[in-house]
Amino acid sequence: RPEFALCDENDVVVVEHESWVLEHLFKAPDTWKVRGLPQSIEWERKYDGWIRVKRFYDDFNGTTFTLIYDIYGGRRIKLTVQGNVAPDNYRLVWKASGINRDLLKENKHYVGVYNEGEEAVVFDYSDVYRAFGDVTAVNTSEWATGKKIDLELYVGLVENRLWLDPNFGYETQGTAGYRVLGIGFDIAGSKFTLSEAGSATSITAYNYGSSTSTTKCAIYDSALNLVGETEENSPLLLDWTTYNFSPSVYLTAGDYWLLLWTSAVTDYWLPYDDGTTN
């Protein structure tokens, strides 16, 4: 399997050796075996601070799949898996060694490694865990401070096709916040790649306004053309708010901007997860 080191934005090594492998449950006796041999790796700089790494696998027996890293600013790595596999029970395993951090934070959405008082480097598998539906458990084994970790995501039975990231965005509440204070008419957004065509019916955001304000969401394509915008809303509680498209917006596969606009002139919050303990 291909392995390479991961560094932060200052080119300091965080993990000396790491790789993702797809394993299937081999019968009689039951044991996990690797499926698919690494064929090639591609690197692409999408935008400043956003690098995409693709690893291509093939077992020459009907299983072809791709592991995709989207690396944002050297601190958050989002995992996507797609391809075609033979029917079987599967798990994904992240094998990392030479971890140059003392502390580990993990849950069913991500694992972060960090030193006390420093921002964590986060490996985000939230879409892998949440979107596929058959992931039954996440297990972390062999953790030793600054040394080694095996992170196991149990996918379950896959009948024919493997596609683990249909979500257009993130679904976790977050522990930190991007705050708009005394500005007004502010826009916050992120870039996303949609791998399959489909229709957008709504956008749900975790946000808060301390005073009455108008908010709405919009989607722009990579050429900065408005594709569609939602109805307006006025969130007053720190909670999920759903913004509906009427009618729904059809999107082809490609790169998009997902934006949230607010007219708040006093205080408005967009929480996000910074991967640290607080």
C-alpha cells in the first residue's frame, strides 16, 4: 500500500507514515484481509490552501475504488471513498505511525492529534461514518503517545457499489465559532466538489443571531455564477436552521461555493469544529 508523511502548514511532520486500506471479511476462519492493490497517486491543487490527493486501487477481480483526501490549510483532512466493489463485508483502516503529537482526540466524526495548547491536525471521516448508513462502529487500537494508531471504520455489507460521501458539507455542531460583530451584510462560505449530479432541496446550518436578522443560503458555481438561493430565515436560537430552495436547484458534478449570508449588524455566530479539546 502507498504510504507518505503528513505535514502541517509550517512543513512540520505530524505523521511520518500513514495509509488507508480497504479490508474485507474473509471466511473460514473469519479474518480481515486487504482488498485492492495500490496502482497510482494523483495530486491536484484545487485552490490556495486546498490540495486533493487521489489514491487508486484495483484487485483485478471486479473491485476498483479511489481514496480521496481533501486537505484544507494543512489542518483538516477530509476523507472520501468511491468506486465499485464485489459484494462483501468491509471496513476501512487508517494505519499511522511516527505520530509527532502527544495527545489524541477521537469520536465518530474525526480523529485529531495535537500537543497541549496547540491547534489539532484533524482527519475528518464524518461523511464516511454518517452518510453510508451501514457503518456500525469505529475502533481505535494500538494508540501509544506519539507513536502509532490503527483506526478501524466498520462499513458492513456492501452489495455492489461503494460511495461514501454524498453529503454536500459538514453535519457536526462545532465547538468554536466564526463571529460577525458590528459589520452587517456578511457572507461566509466554503468550496465543495460535487461528484454526482443531483437536486438541492435545502441547506441546514448551525447558526445563531443575538438580534433579529435576515439570513439565507446560496450556491455559486466555480465561475461565481449564482446557481440558486434559498428562502430567507431569522434564527434567534443557537440551533440548526433549515433554508429551503423553492423550487429545488439541479446541480451537475463539479466545484461549487456554498454560502450563508446575514444582514446582522450586532452579533451573529457560525460555530465550527477546530479539532481541539475545548
